[in-house]
Amino acid sequence: MLTRLRITGMSCQRCVQAVFTALTPVPGIRSAEVTIGAAVIEHDGQATVAALREAIAVSGYEVSLADEERRRLPIL
């Protein structure tokens, strides 16, 4: 699965690092790309939006928008 998050309050690379570090203990995350104001997280479905919101809140930021997309296999 792929989850895209919009994150408010981020304004620098230190913010990016804080969010990335906060996501580390969330089970099921395969990869995370964090930029100022956003994150794209690839996971196995175990990492819920609620768990991601909570982890990011611990770092002092708030998720303002979340969009989940299930990965689809290509049609041959």
C-alpha cells in the first residue's frame, strides 16, 4: 500500500528528519519519503493512517490530509 500525507508545521530539513525518525518504529513500513510538508509511505497495510498520524504527532506535527492507495498488479 501507498499512503500520502500532507503535514502541517514543517518548514526545514530538521523537521523532515524529526518526522522520518518518528515514523521509524511504526510496524509495516517498507519505505518512507519525507519532504517539507509531505510524506509518501510504502507499507504492507499494517501501518494505519491512525498509527502514522500518532507517530507524526509525537514529533510535533499534524497530518492535515491522508490518501491511501492500494498497489495493483499490472495487467499483462
